[in-house]
Amino acid sequence: MTHKSGFINIIGNPNVGKSTLSNIMVGKKLSIISHKSQTTRHRILGIVNDDNYQMIFSDTPGILKPAHKLHESMMDSIKITFEDADIIMYVVEYKDYDLRNSKLINKIKSSKVPLLLIINKIDSIDQQKLDNEIEYWNKVLPNAEIWPISAIENFNVNELKNRIIDILPIGPAYFPKDQLSDKPERFFVNEIIREKILINFKKEIPYSVEVVTESFEEELKIIKIRSIIMVERNSQKGIIIGHKGEAIKKIGTQSRIDIESFFNKKVFLDLQVKVNKNWRSSDNELKRFGYNQK
């Protein structure tokens, strides 16, 4: 049988369910999830392998208007998705008509590859509203194939996956067949810790945080990890640590449980907090943290 392979690049505004959908398609939680915008900062590849195909799902940050260099780097990662896409999945939700970046939307409209317009979260609307949505998007993106789904309810997702396999181009595998992602182990440790910060803290704290894993030592029965939580101000450091260290202890416990589940191994996690002023606007620091890699 002929082998198929391709990049299925997922784009859309913040909080429309791109990461949830990507995780379901891949069958493993590679992208962190929270209700806050800007949860996804990097382009993350999730690889689905079969004897007859290889699907490479590319989860991307939500489309936004950049406020600093970190945002600019996040938007650059979306632009790259138009260069290597074999299929584009543009994810929206009900009344998601605020197209945050006109240049990207024009690229979507002029795309030469198959375009799947995914209306997510349809479990929260009735049939009449869904019909109105389909009519609207048929006019805005007449070149798109429209798919109503509910990622969280797993409604119409398997059918969507089968459709993607149908339209995958013929080609060899891009990655080894036993590979799950393009990201290293430390990346997923960083993201799990950052997810817990997104969940446990409000206001500016989660957006001022970056996580760096300085050591990852895998032994026979345990993985020993030392990670640094970077913040921009001393006041933020105090909030992350909390009264008598209670906040950092909570983050550490929640993170360790998820890291153990991810790697299926016992984990010792050492968490530290350091101040790194204005890292979001520093080219050098952003590059160090894995951004600005066009």
C-alpha cells in the first residue's frame, strides 16, 4: 500500500481548543491546557504513526497582536506553519469572528493546500446557531471544508481524523516511526510546570513566568530533575514561593505527579525561583528559552 505523510498545522485564536484537539489526535497530552490565553507559546509537533501513514500535527500559539518580543516570536512560529503545511486546520468557536491578524487570515484565504475549518465546542450551541455558523464561514472561507466538532466531548473527531488520512499526500515518513514529538524531554517538564503556574496564579504572574530545566538525570528507577522558574520581578518571586514556601510546594507536587505520569517513572523534582528582569523583551533571553528560532 502507498505510504502517506504530511504536516497538519493547527491555527486559530486563543482558547478555541487547538491544544485539546491536537492532544486527542496524537493520543497523548503533549500541549498543556488552561483557560488562560497564551497558554501555548511554542509550536509543538505531535507525530501519529501507522504502517501506512505518518501524520504530524502542529499545535501553535493563539493568534494575537504582539505586545512585546515574546509575542512576536510566538506569531513567527505561526507564520512558519504556512511554509510547510500539507493541510491547514483553522479552529474557531461560536461567534469567533474577531480575526486578530489580517495578514494571517489573508494567507489562510489564499492557501493552496487543503483547508479544514473546524467549528469547535458545538456541544454548547443548538442546531440553529450551528447552521448560522456554517453559513457564515461558507461565505468567509469558500475554499474551506467545514467540520463541526466538540473536542472535549470527542464528537466527530474520529471522523475528522479519518478525513485527514484520506487527504494526506503520498510520501515517506519525515520522522522515525517510534518518535512522538520533535521536542526534547526537558521541554515537556518545563511545560508541565508552567501549566501548574497558569492554573494556580492569576493576573500577570503566569505571563511573566518561564521555566528552564537545568538538569534531567534518568536513573534506573527514578528521574532526578532540577528546574528554575524565572520571573521578572522580586514581588513575583515572593508570590510564587508563597507563605512559608506553601505555593512553590503545591506547584512542585502537582508538577511531579504529571511528570511521573508523562514519563511513567518515579520523579524527584527540585524547584527554584529566580528573577530575570524583562526577559520577555530580551532577544538573547528569548533565544535561550527556545524562542526566536525562525
